[in-house]
Amino acid sequence: MRRGVSGQTVNGLPMGAGITQTRTYNNVIINSFNPYYQATLNLSVTQPLLKNAGMNPINISLNWQ
């Protein structure tokens, strides 16, 4: 099962959070936890380092005219 949310901060920084849960069955006699559950939490923040780097294409076209 997967669940998650994502969004952007005020300055445009994308971020997200999610959780994945799995259920595992095992037929081994010595395993006292049958079934057992495993959950994984994922957090992500992406910062575009080169966004808006360099000259603006509109300024370049105006300088060439």
C-alpha cells in the first residue's frame, strides 16, 4: 500500500512525503511474527540549482536587435 502527498513552498521549492507498507507471510516454524509488516517513509525536497541561471532569452533577443 502506498500513500503520499506533494506540493510546493511559497518560493517554488518542490517537496513530497510518502509511506509504503508491505505485508509478508512466512511459513518457517521458528518465525514468531507471521505475517509481519514493514513500512518505509520517504521524504524528498528538490532544489533546482541551475533554474534561472544565465541570461533571460527575452533580454538576449532585445540585445541582438
